Amino acid sequence: MQYQRSSALFKAAQNVIPGGVNSPVRAFKAVGGTPIFVERAKGAYLYDADGNKLIDYIASWGPMILGHAYAPVIEAVKSRAELGTSFGMPTALETQIAELAIAMVPNIDKIRFVNSGTEACMSAVRLARGATKREKIIKFAGCYHGHSDAFLIQAGSGAVTFGSPSSPGVTKGTAMDTLLAPFNNLEAVAQLFKEYPDEIAAIIIEPVAGNMGCIPPVPGFLEGLRSLCDQFNTLLIFDEVMTGFRLAKGGAQELLGIKADIVTFGKVLGGGLPVGAFAAKNEIMRHLAPEGPVYQAGTLSGNPLAMAAGLAMLQALHSDAQIFDRLAAKTECLHEGLESVLKTTKIPFQINRVGSMISLHFTAHNVIDFKSATSGNNQKFNNYFHGMLEGGIYLPPSAFESYFLNDALSYEDIDFTIKRFKKVIKSI
């Protein structure tokens, strides 16, 4: 395939945008080469600036669960835009989507809309701290909750340690209030509670991790976190920005049968427009302004275009009894196809899958946390990525990102993907 136009657009972008992109993974730093500039998309396909057609396996990193340019969402946005794009005042749309979200998700009474997943997670932690009157939080190495300072913390050399800033601009003081543990390691979390029994406001976790590849929780892990939170009067926050309305109508809480105290959302909730939200039971949400003292605000929160898109998306998911089974079946088909090819080679691999999230790791080790995720052969992944791209298949341009399948993908698309994979795997 030819990418002259994308290359020229990237050079122009670098003159006026840091790194030429507005989100780092788009720059292809992890895999090398020139980022693809997209012009339009429809259904399961992307059409780039050079006229190439690509089968899409990222779905805008999750939101396009029903495929690109899904007609009811597009029509909802068009109709709403004609009435005005922003008011800074309440609209009935906000209540409508709130009522539907609450009806779909277990264990929540009220929801507050914001503009991104980062905002949602940042606000959820502030709410947890305000409700508990404690300051420390526990997060897990490899889980990404947006770019708020409290979340840009990496693990030290020990299994249980204070975090240290992993980005310039994050202060040591902020890092000291973030405690780290390895994902899927309940003993490490228990040790943190032993050391700080009365200081931990919340645990925040991706119930199914998606930012070190797709990594499911091991049996008993989330249940153990729930038990520790109950024991120490700590709040459990599920970051369902990725998993919410994707793994089930009620997200990971429904799929895995675990109740969180606060849940954050994004991606699918906005139907492709910028949106985030956090939700909880009344006894927690009453602490939030204007009812309570925990402040959170946003001029564009509840934006009518985002609310219209999100409402149309949730209505479609709510009314389709088979959507999540279809998505899981397609993802299983992809899994089985990749596995059948790899088993004919001597290449070590692991495939993780939950619902419509999946990732391929070129390693012989089970991938259960960030350390094991980093054991993969990155050069093989890079060769795999570019080989698939050359064949018209767009995968996440990083070994540490989940794939997100969409319902517009056909089994013919998946078969084509597997056939291309057979060719690519011979040369990686």
C-alpha cells in the first residue's frame, strides 16, 4: 500500500502539533513507520488519506461498538445540531440518557456526565476522598485511568511500594498518595492495607485491563478486592471507560458479578463523541456539588451533541438482546483463527480475550500483569503490525493495547484477517 499522502500530512502536523498527534499512541512510536491519516469510515472499514481501505480492529479505541457512522447515531447528532450545539444550561437529553444508563448498569442510583474518561476517573477519586475523608488511593501497575497526575505513577522495584512519578510534571507529593500493586496480586493489596489501614480512600482498577493488552482478572482477585474494601471501609472504583456498555449492557459489574462503589464510563457511552461519566449509589453521590461539598464542574459537560449520540447508542444496545453474544462469538472466531495459525509455528504466544476485547502477546508466559505483558517480543509484534497493515488490516499500533471488535465486522472480514495472518506470520 502507498502512504504518500499520510506521510505528507504527518510532516505538516509535526510543524504545529507536538509530535504531530493529539494522543501519543497515534504517532506509531511503538511500532515505527508513518501514522495513517484517516479521512472517513463506515461500518467495519477505515478509508485513509491515500485511498486505502482498512479493516478496523480498534473501533476508535472502543466507542464504535456498532461500527463507524452508525446511522441512528449520525441522525441523532444531525438533528440535535440543528437546534444548537451548546448552551451551558440543562437539557432534557441529560435526564433521558442518565435514566437509561442507570437502568442498564447495576448498583448505581445517580450519574454525572463529564467530557472524557480522564475527567471521570479524576472526579471519581476526588469524590471517594471527599466521602471517606482519606487521601491515599491504590492503583495497579499497567492500568491506565487517564492522564490526571494521581494516575501517572509507575511501580518501583518492590512488589509493594510507593509510586514515583512516571511523567515530568507530576509532583512527588502527588505520587506519595498513590500506592501501587501488581494487577492480579491480592496479597500485595492486602499488604498495603496492613501498612495503611485507615488512610486508603479507594482502590481504582480496570476490572478487565485494556492498557497492557487485554488482561482479565484471575479467579478470586476482584472478589478479594471487594472483601478488603468492605473490611477497611474503602471504596472500590471500577474504571469501566473501556468495558462499560461493551462487555455487557451493565459492563464488567454485570459480566463478572462484582459490585463496585463508584463506576466510571466513557467511549461507548458517547457514541463516538467526547464524553465521560461517573456513577454510584445515592449515599456516595450526595457528597457531590451542588448537593455536597465535593466540587466538580464543566462548561461542556452534558453537551447536547454528545448526549444525543450517547442516547442513540445506548438505546440501540439496550434493545438488542443478542449484541454482546454476537460480539463475543466474532472475537472467539478471531481468537481461534489466530491460535490455529500460531500452533503450526514455533513462535511463543499468548492470546487473552474477554467479550469483544482481545490481544496477542508474543511470549511463552501467561500474561496476567504489566510485568508479564512486557515480556513479549516487541520486534515480532512490530513486524506483525506492519505486515497486517500492508494487507489492509488496522490493528492497535502498540503491543500494550487491546483490540476492540465492532458488530459491523463480518465473518468474511475475520476470515480475510486470518488468511493475511498466515502470510505475515511466516516472515515475522
